[in-house]
Amino acid sequence: MRFVLVHGSWQDERCWAGTVTALESQGHEAHTLTLPGNGHRAEPGVTMAATAAAVSDLIEDRDLTDVVLVGHSFGGAVVQLAALRVPDRLARLVFYNAYVLADSASVFSYVPASAAAAFGTLAAPDGTLTLPWPYFRDHLLNDADAETAKRAYELTSPEPLARSAEPVDLAGFAELAVPRSYVYAYGDNVFPAAEFSWHPGMSQRLGDFRLVVVPGGHELMFSDPGALAVALIDAGRE
């Protein structure tokens, strides 16, 4: 299979290193990119359109076909928008504990009020948010040992918030003839369970989809990249 892996908030393509190695060791092809606005491509005012265009441009520029397009967390919304640009090049869409937006909704439409208030308080004057270490440790990488969590945290960078507040035009996404899968890691602790769920909260908006359930949390690419690779292969198969 040919994978294109799209990272989530605060990350860049380096987060996929272990997963790429695991996928390639099993004979699969994997492509990654750093989204505009993240890592070395920092841009506080980046738009959702520009972010998604980077994904579709990579697929077209490399002339990739039969792509299993994977979105993690915020990357799920990016994958939805990118899929509208290159549907004929896609074999399947895979969402790993990822946002799935309704048409004209924003990512922030679904963030619990308790977290949204904290994000607003912590935002820098340029509109970016640096994730505090305690939150990252206990909510995003609660299933990893301390050394792994610290290494992962060192790879994070400020997240541009404006694009997550943008209503996204997803007209036609529901009708796309591209199969979908949802990988659900049930140990995810990003938001309070009483206020938010990845599955079925997000996954229910996919329509018909394949569900792959795995143990672990929000950042399996760090805590268990081999297990994540197995889950992506299961999600991406015909």
C-alpha cells in the first residue's frame, strides 16, 4: 500500500518517523510532509485551504495514485478538504483519533468549552499556542514512558489557532466515492470523556466506514509506532 501521513496539531512530519520505518519494513510505501503553519513552516495566519493544498500538491507533484490518505487529530479535517481536491488518486481515507467535520463547521466547533477557554488564555499575541508540558504528558502521551514523552515534546512547535476557527467548506465530501476507515485508540485522554469522544463522536460523520480499535492513546506514533503501523495497514487494506 501507498500511504500519505498527515500529522496533527503541534507536530510536524518528524512525528511519523517510527511509523514510516514500521510500514516500510512490511513492504509498504509512506510519504510525509510538514503542514504549512507547523514546525519549520511556521505561519501564524495560515489558512485551512493552504494547509490542505499542501497535501493535495504533494500527491499530484509526486504523481501518487491508489493513496491511503491518513489524518491524525487536526489532520483529519485537513484530509477531508484535501480529498475533495484529488479524489481520483485515493484508495481510502483513514482517520486516526481525528476530527471529522460537518460541512461549514470548524475544528473549534467540536473542542469542549473547558479546553477552548484554556487555549484562549494560553495563546500568544501572534495567535499561536505552545502546548504546556504537563498537558502534553498527561493528555496527549499518557501511555508512554517519561523518556519517550520528553523526546516527543521536544519535537512540538507552536500551533497556529486561526485556521482551526475557520468554517470549512466540505460540500461534496459526504458523497465522495472513496472508502473510509477510522482507527480508534481507546486510551486517548486529550479531552474529558464526558464532553468529547473520537468514536463515535467524530467517526459518526463518516457515513459508512471500517472501524479499527486499538489500545493506547493519542500519540501512538511515539508510544507504539509498530502497533500504529499494523492498525493503519488493517484500516487501509481493500
